[in-house]
Amino acid sequence: MSGESTGRESRTDLLLIGAGVLVLVGILIYFASGSQQQLRKSPAGYDGLQSWVAAKGHPVRSFTGGWTSDPDVIGLRILPIFDTNLDQRRVTPRNTEEFLAQSDEYDLRTGVVRRKGRIVQTMYVLPKWRSGMRLTGKAHPELLVAKGAPTKVLHDIMPAKIGAVSVLPQDFSKFTVRLPDNSKATAVLYQAQVFEGRGCIPMVGREGEMVLGRCPMSGDSASDDFAWVLSDPDLLNNHGIRLGDNAVIARDLILPLADDRTLMIDYSDQVWLINQFEGVQRDRTWADLKQFFAYPFSVLWLSGGILFALILWRASARFGPILRRKTEVDASKRVANQAAARLMRLTEQDGALLADYANVRLSAIAARNLGPTHKNDPDAAVRFVRRKRPDLVTPLQDTLNAIRTQPSNLSATAAIANVDKLERILEQLNDDT
């Protein structure tokens, strides 16, 4: 009975440990993916644009990476750049003030950004706001990124002759936009961020104060290698799409650029659009190995480490001394005992067998509770019961006296009754210990 109780307790402990690990994994996954979700839903994100386009029945999706896709199904990729220092690692904020003032949400590499623009038609959205705008939900001139940072990003991914990025002095700026059906709409932007756009074809704004334009990536205006440059993210993000006719411009001017194919809002930091018929040939680097330790694999590695630590801790907890290996003497003694018991049964010596059984049970209790040095001392078990359960001493001694005074040729029925009485007393002791 004690073995079954211990087994149930062990299974319960393992279930509790497993449930704890699952809860911990869930918490880790939630916090690991929470930053991306908060960014997408924040005023600086583009979930509003996604919902607006989806409501018009056009295919659209946000993409954070994790699997490769066919570029042929993507009509237009909107690529928000939340990094003012491409190719440099983001510095983790140490306090609230630094967190509000940080300009980089996550790290991007120049080569990755350029390659994305060459794989599929892409609209680069330059950085404008610090993290404080996303966290507070308020747009304020103090929360604009450092002067010159958007220009540096633009020149990193596009030819320098396009010109610099600047912020217009007035609070709200209006730009008249001619739509494909020759109607007009007005784009309204707070603290409008524009670029000179030399060599670009304007769609919103004009050369010198351009907000959205079609710009050559190679420096040759006649080249088909081009990208769309949106200098002010407030034209499309959750903060600005509700101002003026910005939502109408997104639907009637920008959405047609995707034709009937999917509009992708790309938050990923790697190239995931790969044509299945084109082989990618490059040298292997340590980054190829590091990607197996990045999210979401980092969650799996951490969960495995925690589970291994729990198993190691559980396995290291011992109850009592280390069990000794069975020797040949122990095996021979067990065989001899089995043979003696069989001879007693064949010769109908149930009384003698019953007395031996009682001594063995008491010796086992003594060895378990008092140590292996008492394994051959049945009286030690009686002394233990006297200290632990005084109320069981009298019935135990009466039962032992009855067993030891039984005749050797005791009937099997009487022997079983005595065994049952002894086991009930021992079961009460086991439940208490």
C-alpha cells in the first residue's frame, strides 16, 4: 500500500512540474512576441491600414518573418523602417527616460533592406518617431527622431543624389493629391517629414517637398530598378491614416500599385521572399548557426533547459541511503528462502510459515524506518511502533503472540485470517509514517 501511495505522489509531482513548465513556456512566448504585437497595434504601427484594406476586399497581410514565401504573389511590400542606425546593434535602454527616447525598435541591416527592394515592388517608409510616441500615444515634436537620422537611412538604401530629409516648420501640412480618376484628395500630416526627391517622380508632394515618390535605386532615372520612398509614415500608420483624406489616398492611390496581388506590411528583419526557382548561393557564416538560437527557437531552448534542470533536481533528491547492488549472497539467500517457504507449504507447515512471514514484515519496517542495520531485528519494529503509534502496540503484540503460538500445522484459512489482521495494523502504521 505504501508503494502505491508513493507512486501516486510521484505522478502528481510530475504532473505539477509539467503544468508549471507549460505555463512558463506560454509566458515566455507571450513576452517574446509581445513587442511585435504592441508595435503593430500602437500609433506607429500599421494594423489600421491592414484592417482598412481588408475591409475593401483586397488581399493584405502583416508579416513578421519565420517562413519563406513566393514573391510572385506579392504586389506591393510596405517596409516600415524602425531603425535609424542600420547595421548597428540597438542599445538596450537602462531606464524609462532612455526607453522613451530610443529611436530604434529593432535592428535592420542595409543589405537586407536593399535586397528586399530588388526582389519585389517595395515602399520604404522612413523613420520619424521615437519609441515615446508609441508608448504614450501622443505625437509631440520632442519625440521626433534626431535631425539627420532619416536622411542617413535614406542615403544608406537609396542614391545620395535624391537629397536630404527635413521637417516642415508648421504643425499641420496639407498636400493636394490627384487620384487616378482625376479627383483630388488632401493629405494631412502633423510635423510633415519630406525629402527633396531629386530624380524621383512625385505622387504626394512635389520635388523639394516630396512625401511619396517613385525613385531609382541605381541612380539612373531611366532604370526599371526603382522603389517607392515614403518619407512620412503618418500618411499610412495608425496615428495618421485617420487625418484628412489619408485613408482615401491609401485606398485609391497606393493600393492600386499592388494590382490584384497581396499587399504585404513587412516587419521582418530578414529576407523571406525567395523565388523557388532561384538558388541562393552564398558563403556560410556564424549567423546561419545563430538563427537556430533566435526567436522562436530561443523559447524552445530555454524551455528544454528549464525542464532538464527540473529533472536533474528531481533525480538528485534521495530518500534514505543509496541502495546497494544485489550480490550473489543476497540472491542465494532469496532462493533459499523461497525454497524453504515452498517446502513448508508442501508439508502443510502454514503455522511456521506464518511466523516467518511476520518476522520478515517487521524486519522490513525496521529497516525502512530505522536503517538497514535493523533489517534482521523484528523487535526493533515493535519499539518503533511504541514510540510512533502507542495505540497500535497492544493490538500488534497480541497479533504477534497469536501468530507465534499457533501450531505448525495451522490450516490455510486460519493463517490467512492472522495475516489479514496483521496487515490491517501495519497499514495503519504505514498511513501515519
